[in-house]
Amino acid sequence: MGVREWVEEGEERLSPHAAKSRFSRGRQRPEAPCPLRTTFQRDRDRIVHSKAFRRLKHKTQVFIAPLGDHYITRLTHTLEVAQIARTIARSLKLNEDLAEAISLGHDLGHTPFGHVGEDVLNELYPGGFRHYEQSLRVVEHLENEGRGLNLTYEVGEGILHHSKSQAEILGQGWGGSETLEGQICKIADIVAYINHDTADAIRADIISEGDLPTQATTVLGSSPRERINTLVCDMVDFSWGATGETGNGGSPVIGISPRVLEAADSLRNFLFERVYNVRSAQDEAEKAREVVRILYGYFARHGEQLPPENQPGEDTPERRAVDYVAGMTDRFAQRRAQELEEGAGSVK
């Protein structure tokens, strides 16, 4: 028995509700199996080695071009989501490798300047822009010189369905992934950002610890560490009983107990009111919007100026422009827009 087969055999000791790598629905293009890694482990490694993953270190989470060294970036956010998702999956005897791969790939399609950049591309591009769809496009079409990463169906499906838009946690319009591992990533994403964004907002003197909703601090805890621990432990306890592992029956589900869920939503709603909406109205956010407008407008009209890797297939000039701009880091986008404004003629 080889290493991969040994690992696959070990997956049989997971929950009966876990996604098993040997029963994956496969890839768009069949490949010979790896002698050492399962299909989901292989997907994880392909994501980590991708160019889009590397660029996350210079993409905004919430704070555009912060002065301090300790603010969250899109990359550190992604790593936190993966860590939280792995802990939950392992505790529930689900497939940790699948949860990790989905988590690491979930934001590969995010624009520069966070949701500010996403909103602008959504306004300008005729087909609309949603970062979760772009993340899937990155791994299916844009990486590897237009060939994509050829990931398994389960990882791609989890990436596509990780976002919850403006829906409350597990509320109306929440949606879901086909696998429990994908559902874990969806909640782990929120667990990560409502806590690290709170810490960043306090660091930036936008809010203080005393401003946080009493319900959130009383139920979840008085520090990000305590709040994450409360949410993760509650998810494991609630989901373990609801999956039938304890013999109580019922349909498999990943969820949070009502009391903790209400507290988490109170913190999330507070962040939208006091942090996200405030940041989006500031001058630096408007400057970022203008950068994205300049870049999209120019490259949609001058597709010949795009690099070869952003001209796959028979996509429209607008589609190629979106792919190029969405893939930029904050710093590259700012520099490229400045070059266009200073160049001969013009960006108009």
C-alpha cells in the first residue's frame, strides 16, 4: 500500500458525513493520482503555489494602505480562515484537507482595495462582478497561463459558495455548500473577519473595546481570542449533536446555537455600521474607487495593452479587463493608474 492509499484508508475513520477524497467527483481534466497526496491535499498545494495566492499579501482586507505593520491583509485573513476551518473539521471528524483547500482558495478572486474595489467592478462591468465567482474563475481558467489549476469539483464548489453577501449568519439568503467542509469554510470566514476586523478598528482608533455591543462581549468574550474560541467551540458542540454522531439522528448540519449566533450577528452588524460603512465613505476609499475606474476604463478600451496571460480564449475586452484589474495588488493598481494618468494621452 502506497502513502496516498494509506491516507485514503485513514479517511474511512472519519464521520460518515465527511467528504472522502477517493470518492471525489473528480477534475475537469483527468489526471494520474499522486503517489503521496490525496486529491484534496494536492488541490491545497496547487492553491498555495499559485500566483493569485501570493498576491493576497498585498491586497486590502478593510484598511487601505494602513501605516502600522499589524493590520490584517487578504493573505493573513485567508490563513486565519484556514486555521479555524481545520480545527472545526478535525473536531467534527470531517475532511480537514478539503476544508483547508476551500479556505485557502476562497478569496483568490478578490479585487484590490477589498470590497471597495469589488463594488466598483460590479458597477462598471456589464455582467456584474462577485469575488466568489472570480475566485472560481481564477482556479478554473486564469492560473497556469490560462489552463487553470484543474482542482476537484468539491474544492471549486466550496469556493463558489463560500460567500454570504449581506445575509445574516445562517439567516435568510444564506445559501450553502454541498459538503459540510464547504459549510465550515463559510462560517469560519465570518468567525475570522468579525474578530480581526474588530481588532484592526480598535488599533486604528475608529472604535474602542468599550464600544462593542454588550451582547457580543458578554456572550462571546472580551477579546478576539476569547470570541474565536467561544464561536469555534459552540459550532463544534452544536454541529456534533446535529449531525447524528451522538446517536440522536437528524440531518447533518453545520451551525451555531441560537444564543451565540445572536451575539455574533450583533458584532457583525456593529462592524457594518461603525467600521465598514465609515471606511467606505472616507477619502482614501474614494481614491481607490477612482483607481479602479481608471484601470478598468483604459484596459476595456485597450485590450492590446493587456499581458498575454489575461487574454485567454475568446473573452470580451471587458471580461479581460476585469480579470486583469481584479488580480492586481493595491500597490500595483495605484502605480499602474498613476502611470496611465501621467502617460501620453491618455486614459480617456
